[in-house]
Amino acid sequence: MTVTLDLPAEAQARLQAEAARRGITLDQLIAELADQLPADGETPRRKLAFVGMGSSKAGITHQLDELLADGFRRD
């Protein structure tokens, strides 16, 4: 199927650069990007931005359970 798009030069350049980086044609890149879109009538699930907060190994967040348990034993 043939489709003609009128894209801004900057958008076209970014698409062509990404296709070249991946070693595929512009047509293949656009098909891959389209495959990532939700199907007709499907509502995409939103990602919750706060998920994973506090899961760092830096600081004390990974020790919270241990610190809380230790604190409760001090009564």
C-alpha cells in the first residue's frame, strides 16, 4: 500500500536517521512504530509515574522494613 505523508523536514530527518541507525528502511521503521500503537477501540494503559519510587539501593530505602522492625522492638 502506498501512503504519502507531508512531514516537517525535521521530523523526516529524525525518522530517516533512526531508520539508518537501525539498519532498516524508512517504510520498515514507520511500520514498526505503527505496530506499537493501540488497536482500534483499545484504550492504552497509562503508566503510573510514581511506581518504583523509593526502590533505590542508595540511601536507606532498601532497609526501611528492617529499621521499622528495629524501632518497634525498642518499646
